[in-house]
Amino acid sequence: MKERNIDEIKRICKVLFIDDKAFPVVDIVKDAGWINTIRIKDANSLEQMEIREAHILIVDIQGVGKKLKFKDEGLGLILALKQKYPNKRVIVYSAEDQGKIQAFHAGIDAADKRLSKQADPYEFQVAIEQYATELFSLDQCIKRIQNQIIKEFGRTMESEKVIANMNTLYQKQDYSTNKVAKVFNIQNGAAISNIIQLYFTVAG
């Protein structure tokens, strides 16, 4: 295993915008090298392919969430997405004049970041790069595993041990919950399995 550079991460990371209207930032992000960036007008299902495969979801508050009949439209959709896919990063954006109305909605709290729709495209790129690096960097992957072990089991694990365990799983090409639990010597390997499967994603 070796640390990925940003060009490799750009080829792997899948970014999904959910916006009922064309948004110029989508093409700007794609032109910046995030080649797996697409937009859908709304979610037909929380399980649809574009959502399942995306690593970073960027969701407009207005005009989406209608097909799934969320009472609060985009905010309801954001809350549902974060509950169903806790390992995905969710960025919410909205027109500035709507900001105060939804400021205290649970969907805002569930999102990892909030941006104004009028924000410079560069701000979207910075957020995408930050979250993509967290998801696909070896160093960040190790830290997330260590934090998860502390959170779930109340104990620590040295970085060298985490790397050795990841190497074992990589050689077996088996990242299943049971295998992860056995290799890491933990009761439940589900959360760590998700982190490791994501890290070992390859460019398609």
C-alpha cells in the first residue's frame, strides 16, 4: 500500500450533484480533474445507482426531494441520505436568501458542510478535495479506523498494526465484515469494513 496523490484520488472519487436546475459549478469541477462528476435533477430512490456509487453528494436545498415526497424537500432528502449512507460526505448548498429559513433544520446539522449557491466555484473544489482526501488517503484511512476502534471498543491500535491488518486483508482480497472482525480481533467489523472497502476502491 502506498499513499495516493491527488491525481489518483480525482480518478477514483465519484461526485454527485443533486439539483433540479443546471449548475455551472458541475462543469467547472469536472474540468478541474474530478472526471467522475455528474448531476441528476432529483432522487428517484435512495438506492438508485448514482447515489449508491457516489462518494461525495452535493445537494441543493430547493427543488429536490420532491419525487420521494419529502415534506422539507432537499433538507429531508439530505437527512435521509446521511442516515442511510453515514460514510458518504454530504455538502448542502442553497440560495442565500433562503438560508435563515432552514437554519435550524436537522438536515443542515446532518450535512458535513454548507455552502451558498453563490459561493465561488473554488470553494466547492476545496471542499471536494478535502473530503476526497479524507476518504481515499491512507493516512486518513488509518486515523478513521483508529477513531472507530476507540469509539466502538474503547481501545487504541497502533498505526503499524492497522497497516499490517490492512495488508493482510488486501492480500486475501477479502474485506467482508467477518474477515475484518477476525483480522482486527474485534467483535463487529462492519464499520471498519466499510472504511477499508472504500479505501481500496480502484478507478473504474
